[in-house]
Amino acid sequence: MVQILELNEKTKEYGLMLSPEEVKQMILARNQVLISYGRVELSIEVTKDLIEMFSASPYVHEDDYASTLNELHEIFYYLKNETEDKIGDYRLIEMMRELYDNDCGGSVDLLKSRLEEYAEVFRREIQQNEAMLEGDDN
């Protein structure tokens, strides 16, 4: 929790700060997301990366900062499952931020929709590649 609160030093330049209570709630929400997706995450690096990456977004504002971070955790872990962990954490967060700021205009719902489409195409490509590799074995 302290590591996340320390990020307030970086994020305050964007007018964004998390209170100790908001951090506590965010960690609880993150843990629920991990449980719901059957995932184990021992570090808080993803949380820190999400904070650092999205605090600079022009679409993230103080009044919905904590709730946006909670939704971003949900989207991140959903996508990690849907892409079978084949995309690195930081790359995925970069992609989320790019879409969020550009294609989605700061809409978390639109971001989730776009990333669901992406995951579907990604899985289809994985299946095609696996099928081609199996064909090579014959």
C-alpha cells in the first residue's frame, strides 16, 4: 500500500492523488478481480504501471480516478486471460492507454469493447497458428 501511496508524488502533477482509503479499496477490488479470474499476482507492479501510465491521460480526472483504476484492473486481467498471457504486462498496459486516449476518447466501456474485439482476433490467430503448426507435423 505504501508503494502505491508513494506514486502520489508523481501523479500529483496531473492533479491526481489517491487517499489511503482509496488505495485500500483498490487493492481489495484488484484482489477480487484476481480471484474471479483464477489468477495469482504476488506483486503490485501491474497496479503501479496502470497508475503511472494512466495518470498522464487527459481523460483521467480526480473525481473518478480511483474508480477508473479499478475498471482498468478488471480490463487488464480479463485481457490477460483472454490472450492466454501471451502479451507482456507493460505492452498490454501501453496498448490500453493508446486505445483509451485515442480511439476511445477516455471511455472505459468503449476500451473494454475494443479490447474484447482484439482478444477475439488474437485468439483466432493463435488457433490458426497452432493448426498450421499441427499441419506441419503431419
